[in-house]
Amino acid sequence: MNIRSEQGIAAIGVVVMLLVVLSLLATTLWQYSMFQIKAAQREKAYLQALYLAHAGAEAAKAAWLDKGAETKLEGQLARVYYNDETNGFQLNRPESYLGFIDIVIETVTDEGEDYRLTKIISTATVGGVSRSVTLTTYPQRYGHQDPLNLYNENTGQISGSNLFINEYLIVETFSEGSSLHFGSSLQNQNAHFSARAIAFETSIDLARGGTASWTMFFDWVLGLMLAKTLSIEAEYVFFKDIALLYAQRNNDLEAPQAQYSIVLRIPQGRGIELNGQLYGEVYFEGESVYKQQFKWDRGRGLFADYTLSKSNSEAEELQTYEGVPLAGNAFYFRDGTDLLNPKPGQLIPIPEEQQNKHDAYRDMFIWE
Amino acid sequence: MFGRFCSDQSGMTLIEVIVALVLISLIAVAFVPMISTSVKYINQARERCEHWASGRSQMEILMAKAAQGYAGNTEVLFPVKLEGSHEPPVMIQGVKIEVGTEEKLVTFLAAGDHNQ
């Protein structure tokens, strides 16, 4: 076959086509294999980063839950490395590490501002591959906002009651020095806060509003008691400082016994069973839980002014019936526990090693 | 030209066919290492993907077990501290969950979230 013949030229064409086809096939296969190798490497780094990010989010969640309401972590956290040699997590950059984790905790308030969310965004980087995971809380409702309107957010005066909300309720006032209290009227009052878990981020001083009001005494001479009760219905309750009011009956002034108290209740169908009874958990995280003794004063005249004012006697720290101080401790509480007059077995101390505030929030965080 | 080539009835000699086959084989052989390496890499990549998929499922099982109180994971501390803070870090107690040896998957579960 002569190469210059028509057959020869055609044969060269066939060979060239074969070369082109083979080289295309080989190149494509090569590129594909390289892509697969890189994908496998990325998959490895991606998974390693994913689980490190998960670790960071878990730790940040635990730290957030462990802190009291006023000191909850928020902002950028220091970078944490996973040391390859010691197989541990550390803040200082080690010589050899698998990857590092950056965590941000932020609070997001929605546009309507009727609830807030906390987000934990954990980003881990392994070999140049980053992966983020986000933990978000369920809505945390403020008690002063619509539709609850349980109290005035500036003065702290209790104004309403609510039905059970299956959410985490935050009771917070925003004026410096304000605390949650009843109005000054000397008339019976009941308020009912009801939620799955309730956290008081402000102190409670039920008689803070004073009692410089007046009323006719017809009810009182019948022997009735002046009672203002804040009923807290929740499976988990977190308190700061608490001040309750107590005044003895004054027969000389025809003034009744008075008490401003807090009663703890358990939502229906909830609670922990202990010794055949249902209990909730209450944490007194403030420095004081006391009752302040008040005394009656009465003006002259037929329609006399009655006032309650602080007596000179010292405030009395509240205790369980068994004598355990409430402040700084955690208790299982039985339905109907009146903090002014706890009955035997109504408040059972929770040993420190069994105190687990995480339970209150167990289902509160969700992975996005 | 191709038309005339195709319509030509004369054909090729045996030697021409053999030479052509040898040439084609030589050309093909030149590409064999590249192709075989590619195939090897693809197989390796597939195996690694399967390995990580298996690692991931093991990890999920261990995490679920740890959450239910399964003992057998290493207890570790995880330092948490605000950036720029001079306070000492809060050391969160928990367990380390690990799969693999050299190329490992590692995560952490805080003590409050499991029953150990």
C-alpha cells in the first residue's frame, strides 16, 4: 500500500482518528479518577469537620445551659483545637492537630419581637474544608409581650395571667432596679404564669409596690385573709432573689393577716414521679429567698386608711419544712407548694450531682 | 477520496493488515498505563467513600448509644471561653466518641446529654 495512494492516506486518517479517540478516552478517564480521588479526600475532611463542628456545638450548648440567665454566653468563643497527639480538645494551637472549631452564640429577636431565639453556630475546619452546624432554640417567649402581657416590662408590676404555653417563658424587666411585684392595692389578687419552663431573669419582690392604698374593712372583719398569690405552673422553674410578704393579723386595728406568696404548680400530665407523687424542679439561683415581716397601720375615721409597712424585724430566710434553706439550692417540688408555708415532703433537695438543668431544655435545642 | 476508497474492491494484503494491527496495538499500549491507573484510582476512591460511609454510620450508632448512657467512651474536657475574655475557660465534661485510628472521626457529647 503506497502511502501516497488514496488507500494510504485513508489509513493515516484512521490511525489519527484512533489516536484522538484513545487519547480523549484516556484523558477523560484520568480526569474522572482524579475527581473521584479528590472527592474522596473532601468527603473525609468534610466528615471530620462535620463531627468536630458537632462537638463544638454540643460543648457550647452545655456551657450556655450551665450559666445562669444573666451570664449566659453570647458572642464569639475562643478557637478550640483537637490535638492529634494528646487526643484532646484545647485552646492553644498544638503542633499537630486534626482541625479547629470556631463557635458563635447569638440571640436573634424576630421582627415582631414577641420571642427570641438563641443560635449556636459551630464551624470546624479540617484540611481546608469547613463545615458548619447550627443549634437553635425553640422560641423563648417574654412574659411581658403580646399575647401574654403578664407584667409591665418597665415597672415589673404583675398585671395578668395566662393559660399554659408549651414554650420556655422568660420573665424579665428592663428598668434598672426593677423587680416583679404586685400592685399597691390592698385587695386579694391572683396571678398565674404557666409554661413548660419558666426562668425569672429578674428578682421578685412581691410587696415592692408598697401598700399605700386604702380599702374598706368589711371583708376583713369577717376574718378573711388578705392574700396575693403568684401561681407558677411549670415543670422547671428558675428563680433569682425572692422577697415575700407576711403580716400578722392585728386585732386592735381590725386588720387581717396578710401574705403575698408564690405557689408552685405542675402542669397537668407533666412532672417527675418520686415515691408515687409527681414533682417539678425548682432552682433558687439568687442569693436570698426570704419573707419580710410587715405591720399594719390605720388612720383615724370611719373609712380608715390601712397601710402595710415594713416592720423592724429582720427578714426571715425561707426554708423547707425540714429546715433546708431555699436560697442557692435546688428542689423537687410537689404540686401546690406554697413557698411561705412549705409542708413536709413538698420540697425535696436535689443532690448537686443530680441537678441537671439540661433536662429543662432537653428538647429546646434543635439541629438546623 | 473516502468514497472511492470505500468503493475500491482491491482490499489489503495480509502483511498490511498485520502491520496495521501492530501499529494500532502499539498506540493502544501507550495509553494502557494511564487507563489502568485511572481505573485503580477510581476503585480506590470508591473504597474510601465506602469506608467513610461506614465510619459515619458507626459514628451515628456510637453517638446514639452514648446519648442513652452506653459506657465505653473516653471522658474528656472541652474548654469553652469567650474570645478575648481573661476569665479561665469553662471546662465542659463529656465523652469523646471516636471512629478509626489514623484517619479518624471525632466528636464530643456533653455530660448533661448522656447518662454516664
